[in-house]
Amino acid sequence: MIERDVFEIAPWEIAERSLHLDLLGATESVFALSNGHIGLRGNLDEGEPHREPGSYLNGFFEALPLPYAEPGYGYPEEGQSLLNVSNGKLVRLLVDDEPFDVRYGTLHRHERVLDLRAGLLRRDVEWTSPAGQTVRVRSTRIVSFVHRAIVAVCYEVEAVGAPARIVVQSGIVANEPTIVHGEDDPRAAQALRGALASEYHTHHDCEVALGHRARLSGLRMAAALDHVVEGPEGTVSGAESEPDLARVTVSTELEPGQTLRVVKLLAYGWSAERSMPALRDQVDAALSAARRTGWQGLLDGQRAYLDTVWARADVEIDGDPELQQAMRFAIFQVVQAAARAENRAIPAKGLTGRGYDGHTFWDMDTYTLPVLTYTTPDAARDALRWRHSTLPLARARAAQLHLRGASFPWRTIRGEECSGYWPAGTAAFHVNADIADAVRRYVSATGDTAFERDEGVELLVETARLWASLGHHDAEGGFRIDGVTGPDEYTALCDNNTFTNLMAARNLRTAADAAERHPDRATELGVDADEIARWRDAATAIVVPFDTELGVTAQCDGFTRFRRWSFEDTPPDAYPLLLHFPYYILYSSQVVKQADLVLALFLCGEDMTLEQKRRDFEHYEAITVRDSTLSASIQGVVAAEVGHLELAYEYFRETALVDLRDIAGNCADGLHLAALSGAWLVAIAGFGGMRDHGDVIAFAPRLVAPITRLAFHLVLRGRCVRVEIDHGHARYQLISGDPIELEHHGARFTLAHEATRVMPCPLREQVATVAPPRGREPLHRGAGADAHRRRVTQR
């Protein structure tokens, strides 16, 4: 776990004022830069020391075998793993022939700052070599939001105290040694070692380039470098290249106070179809555009882009400076992961590490897309267009499983199912409803009827067809969906998972409504009135298990009659439970890995009473162990809704600080993008009380100490609405756009342009305290904080 004083608390930056080699893996993730297309881990410029070097292109992967001791029908046979592509961010420095390495000599100062407003990583170092020569090194790194294919680094070396002979090597390196996930499978390890086969290399003046092909997936990529060098008279440079290495070397002599400045421009491109000559032309053209813009122009464009983003995405929190910093870090990382992904998936780690092999899961649709839908809707649309582009694969998967419609993958990079955990890879059908709900939310929030007609209707129809063929009407007329795995992976292959059933019912209703709004499009897809009627009948008759004796909604059939888990007899080092207990015991016990029924209370709670939600929440709070970082945010949202505000605040901190404090203990593998997205959900849906179930956006704000003020913006059908909440009132302001109708604690009102409406917040209702399982308390709530240090190793 990262101690609180590692990162200086500041509202708009993440600053590390001294180097922590023992935390290098985590800080490589925290200081990662991305634009959704390119991702660079926050490795030191010189490349070493490192935990894992990382340069990634969204969607660029290698194919891997998926081994099974006992294979079964429908199991995926091939996986996909995000590749560490050619590393073009390297800058090696030699001072009087001594390599600059922070592990040797004397490190007088080492500071790194991630600037959340400017979108860049700054580094400032003062170092004395083992031979006694002192230099100051300053570098600034950006991954451009404006120039999608461009990375830029400004590297400056200043001689201190005495003249110095300086050599700077700026290069691209392919097939770097890296950590291989799944090392116990020699076939997977072999596939990822030397995965890039050289197809060309070239050098000229201060330009170098490499082109490679992934050996098994066949994907091609190119990387090219150009440089602008400013130094004293006598500075010389030269270039060289070979199959896996291309570099430009700059040599000079500096007097004390003189500076050598090297600006490197790096362009990436990849394709599954284009030839290598076409990719070479692509990166050369990108470099030409970046040269024309220049270093300062790239910086200005980056700041202007983020100014626009922050104007509609910032969340302001008074009363907890650390939470304010973490909230902005979370939003920044969500934007980095998606801004220029442009019809590619958003991986669970973004492009900050190879955790989960770079796969995308259902939490993209349920956790991350809500943030984007209400702040940067174009990015949400692009992610849904990627889902639509994979429909042929999803249809083929459904046919393989003897189902109609489409069956979207639980985890994937390109669209094929890649999960070797078969209870999810063949039974976690809820991902279909998650995608459908993301479509519903996006269309409702934006009014994008063109998207709904062109892509949305098809996604809704094909997902609805899956539910119609997967479920069946029982003897009592109820529509059952049996043998599925919901979000809680500790209760797999169950009948009538409540979350799955409620989301499926909404999927069916939404598909019926969309088909009726777009009859011509529905006819193209073969939808007729009888099929729509069957969807509506199934949605109306959906089975929702309920325990009348306990008065609570059951997570699935029979769940409340499973064996009780003895939390008192479970030591802290036995978590996560899946690493210490067989699945048979987990599947047949009342123990929950992550919010499942509670997630249904949030997403599908419009027809439930507040009292019922409170009973359900309190029941499941006592048995949810949060062996997944997906859980805290959802528990926080519902805790706030039902009146457990202190608990909601603690979950807010846990999800927001998941990576800045490395609560899960695996930040080195990449950031937890869904958990960071969840911080936005707790702020806006929890303490802001925002719900988008009905025909208008509704709010039910409430705050708890130490938070004294919460403010945020939402983009709604081309309008920008600002909401500001204190302990007594909520202020609604229409910043831009036409008048809009909103709801505040059940009262509807119309907000006109630039008008402010102040609404009172009701007094807080007193509710009995509720406790999570012993030893599973949220961060900063006693013993649970220590348990977090080693708790979560899985999603």
C-alpha cells in the first residue's frame, strides 16, 4: 500500500517529490500517459530501473493459446494479449562516459509531476555521477490528444559546476524483455517473447523508424522518430538502425550553465489490413504534421483540449483535499483511456499496464461509459460503435452456444471471447444487457437519433433476441433465465440472477421501444410485431426471486438459503477467498465477491421502495467481502441513497484512492479504470443522487461531513447543467442550451438558460448503523485498512 505522504496533496497535480524505487511499478502506472490510442507507462526516461516497460497501441495484440485440463464444448480456444510495442520514449544519457542511472552516483533531487490540467508529465533531476560530474536533467512528456498518433518529449541537460561531455541517445527498441502474465503456461510465455517480427528499419539525419508484425495475430505496426536539437556550437548528431533498434545520438560539450535541448517527436500507427509501406507513410505524415505544429504548439493544443474537457467534467469537492485530488485524477484517467480510442475498446486498465492482458470487460459499459456519456459523449458513442463493429463475432458466438441474436464476450480485445474462466466466458450473459443499457443511456442523454437508428437499434435487437432464446416461461407464466453467472463471481451458474433478469427485462423493453420508433430499420433486421410482443411479454413476466420470510430480494433462486459464511473464522490473510477456498464452497455459500444485487438496486431500482432498498442493502452489506475493486463504488452509491452516508463516504474514498494509495496491492499491473470511474458514480449518483431511469434526469442530493460542498457538470442533449450542493440546498444552473426539465427529490422544475434554481435538501433521516463483514471494513475504517494491503488480486 502506498503511504499517504508519497504523493503531495494538491488540487490539480500528482507530485512525487522523491524517487521511491520500491514503488516503481505502482508509479509507472500512476504516471502513465495515454490518449486512448497510444499509452505509455510512466517509466523513467532512461528506461532503467523499471518494473515493467510499457508502450501500447489500443487493440494491438498477440494471439495466445487457452489451455484446459478438460476442455468442453463452447470453451474459447484462443486468447489475446496486449503487446508491449516498440518503445520510442527512451532517452539515454551519458555524462563523461558515465551512464545516467538513478541507482548509482548521488541523486540530489528527483521530482515527477503529473499535471492534470496541462496533460503532461514533468521530471526534474539533479544527479552527480560516480566520477563526480553533476548535471541537471529536465524532461516533459506528452501523449497528444490533438495529434492522435503523436508522442512528444522535451529533454534538457544542463551542466552544473564544471564542464561536461554529454551524449544523448534517443531511440526506439522492439521486443524489450517484459513480465509475461501466465508464466506457468510455456506456450503463452513463448508467444509473448520476441512477439514482434521486423519488416523494415531505416534512418536518415535525425529521423529513424521501425516496422514490425505480430507473429501470430499478424497485426502490423510502425514507429518513427524525428528530433529538434538545440545545443552549443559543435553539437553533432547521427542516426543508425537495425531490425529491433533505431536511434539518434547527439553529442556535445557543455560549460557550466549551458543546456542541451532535444525535442523528440514519436509517431505510431498500426493496422490489421494495411501494408507496411502504407503504415510507413502514415507515421511519416504524422511526424510532418507534428513538426509543423512544433513543441510549444503541441503543449498549447494539449492544454486547450483539456480546458474544454474540464469545463464539463470537473467535480469540485470541499472539505477533503485528498479526495478532491483523487477525484480529478480519476476523471483524468478516464479521459486518457477513451478520448481518442475512436471505435476501439476501452480496456479495464486503460493503456497503463498489461493487467488482465489488456482486455475489455462489461465494466466498460456499466462503469466507464456513464462517465463519458455525461461529460464527453463523443467518446461514449465511439466505444458503442466498437461494440457494434463486433456484432458479427457476437452473432457467431451465440450460434455456437445454440442461441439466437448476439452473445457478447465477457473479456476480449478484438471481439472474440477470451476468458478461460468458463462460468463467465460461457454464462455471464449479463454483458448483453450492460451494452444495451449503455445504448439506452447514451441515446437518452444525447438525443443522438442517428446513432440509435444506424447502430443502436441493431445492438438492442440482437441483445434482446438472445434473452428471448435464453429464457423461457415456466408453468406459472414467469419468464426465467437459468444457469447464468451475474456480476458476483462467487455465485456462478445460478438460476434467475436478479441483476441479470432485471437488466434483461429493461433490454427487452428498450429494444421493443426502439424498434417501434424506427420501423423501417426494424424491418431491415427482420423484426415484426409478434417478436416485439414476445419481448414485452417476457419483460413483464420476468422472475425476481424474493424471500418473504426475510423480507429481502434474493440475489438468485435459493440464495438466502445457502450456507452462511463464517466471517469470524476467516483470517485476514484468507482474502481474497477465491485464492484460499474451492469454488464449490463459494458457489454454495452466502458470501458475495462484489456488488450484484446491490448493483441492481442502483441501476434498476426505479420500481422499488426506499424501505425495500434499505433492507436489501443492509442484508447484502453484511455478506459482501469486496474481493473486487468494482464493488466499493456501487456500495457507496446505494449506501448514500438509503441513508448510510458515513459508510458511503468511506466507500467513496476507497474507490477514488484505489490507485493513488494502491489499496488493491496490484497497481503495478495498471490502473483500475472501472473503480476510478466509480468515484464519479459515487459523487454524481451517490451524493448527487442522479438517476436516469425516467423521462427526465432526477436528483436527490445529500452530503455528509467532512464534505461541505460538491459541484459538478452534466452534458444533457447539447446542454450543460451545473449542480452545486451544500448541506442545506442544491443549486441548479443551465450554463448553455435550451431550457430543460429536471427533478429534485421528486419535484419537477424547468431550468432556463443562465437561470439558477435553488432547492432545499430534506433533513437527513436517521437509520441504524450497518457493518460490513468483520475485517472487510472500507479504507480508513479501522482494521480493514490493513487488510486492504493484500486483499484484491482479482477484479
